[in-house]
Amino acid sequence: MSENPKFKEDEMKTEKYKSVVQELLSLAGIEINGRNPWDIQVNDERFYKRAVTEAELGLGESYMDGWWDVEKLDEMIFRIVRADLQNKVRRNLKIALQLAGFYLINMQARHRAFIIGERHYDLGNDLFQNMLDKRMNYSCAYWKNAANLDEAQENKLELICKKLYLKSGMRVLDIGCGWGAFGKYAAEKYGVEVVGITVSKEQVSLGKELCKGFPVEIRLMDYRDLNEKFDRIVSVGMIEHVGYKNYRTYFEIANKCLNEDGLFLLHTIGEVRSVKNSDAWTHKYIFPNGMLPSIAQLSKAAEGLFVIEDLHNFGADYDKTLLAWYDNFNTNWYKIKEKYGERFYRMWKYFLLSSAGAFRARNKNQLWQIVLSKNGVPGGYISVR
């Protein structure tokens, strides 16, 4: 019986895609079905075409589908990012069209502001309670002299308070307040009054409960609706949802709401290059409409509105933070697995460990704390580390 020519053609195409994947991964010191903990173990031959034609979306989705595994996912991604492989694979037309909205429309416009809350932060408070520290901080911890995640997150909160030179009686705005971790800490330790805003209904619900008894008000609202004065402003891990078309508006709102002698601390993940979209997998599954700013984009948006007093990069600490979150998530998975399911587990594992690897690489994702004043601090701003 003669061999099916269609089968033979498909087999040849698979070998071609496999050869491309093999060549690319070798640039990062990764072998297919190799023995190192960062070597990829392929369970389904269809993976090769998907990885080549769909880039980061195909890599992430095929992992979620169980088409490949790896012992140390974070180490594999670290090597891929360090070797800059993500910029050596061309996106196909389908993915380009999926991301075209970032250019054609305002993906983070006012009427779209609550999408991220509904699709990410409202996934379920139980998920985040089983993953985060005891104070519910969902942002990079500060690991200087810290023995565990709880200590590192308190370090971060204390660092922010000191950089803002908080004093009792001050009124503080927290843009993107999460479950109120900063507000409660600042009110408890420094005697300030805090107004926190978020676009997540679940965060408002639990945040109000966690902050009960403290002068902390948590509101469900978009930052563009703010119109009142504060002595200090803090924004931790929120501008990543603002988008390049809205950076200027964001800083204009902060300028309008800050008293003349006030300070504004911005804590954000950032990109070393200026980008105008997200990667396709993260946009689809984790942070819809998210976008990481660059220093160039932030400084241009703040020009004429703020003086940059201090810039602190501790991006390497996000690697440790993400690994701690993964350990908590993995350890506590049995408590919530019936609600979320196996595919979600693989998705969330991929999100946490691939992010850890990307921060470990140091040549892409950064973490900045930027202190700004409206007119420059007389005599100079003295920073804290």
C-alpha cells in the first residue's frame, strides 16, 4: 500500500517547524527533550507549528493544553528572554490583528476601564488569599533584610511610607488600591487618612472588611473621575493598566489632585523599550488591555507637570516575589482546585513562573519606584533605600 501523500507532506512540515524551534531554543541553551531542568519536553508534535506561527501566544496556549512540559519553567523562560528570542520570532497576521486595537482605538478608555477588574481582579478573592501575603499585597515586595514574603511586603509598605515622608493627619490618595494593604498599613503606622480607588468589585468588598476600624475609604471608581485634593498620592501596580494613549491624562489627574507641596510615589513594572501593546498571551489570558510603560514614555507624559525626584529600580526582587506567590498558590491549590480546574492551574502556573523568569533575565521587565513633586522639593529630596 502506498503511503498517504498528505500524511507525508504534514510530516515534512512538522519536521521543518521542529527544526526552526530547535535552532531558536539552542540559542538560549535549551534542548528539546533534553536532560536539563530547563529543557522542554514535547508531548504533542503539533507544538512546533504553534510555537513558530503564534509566538508567545502559541507557547503559552500549548502549555495550557499540555502539549509540552518542563521541570523548571522559570529557568526556561529566563533563558528565552535573556537570549531575546521573543524578538526573533515573527508574529503572524492573526496575532497582529488581535493586537491592532492597541493602535487603532483607546483600549483603556473610560468606558473600558472596568474590564481588567472584571476579568482579572474579580476572578475570586479566594485565589488571591491563597497566593498573597497576609496583608494582601499584589505587587513586588522589597526583599532587603527580609526572611519571607510577609516581611518583604511589609518592607515595601514601609519603604513607600518613608519615601513619601508621611505625617499624622495627612490625607493620602491610593490610585489602584487593591484590597487596601497600603491604606491600612499607612493609617495604622503613620496616622494618615487614606482614600483608595479600584475598578474591582471584589477588591472593594474584601478591602472594606480588611480595613474596618481604620480611616481608610475604598471606592469603586476610575481614576479619571477624581477631583479632590490630597497631601500625598501613591499608585502601586496600576499604571500598567492605563495605556500609552492615557499616560498624559493620568499625570494630569495626579497633578490636579496633589497639593502644591505634596509628593507622588509611582510604583510600576516597566519595559526597557517603549511599546504600544501587550504580548498576545498576557492580553488574552491574564491582563486584558495591559501595557508596560518605559521610562521615556513616563517622563514625557509627566513633563511640565512633575519633577522626578527619585528613581529606584528593584526589579530583581520581583523574581523572588513571584516564586513566593507560586509556592503559596501551588501549596494551597487543593483548597480551590474544584472551583478553577486543571487548565486554569496550568495557566496560572505559566503566568507566575514565566514572569519570574522574565524578571530574572533583567534585560526586559523592570520594577521602578518613582517619587515626583510638583515644583521640586526645596533644598532637595532625600531618598530612602
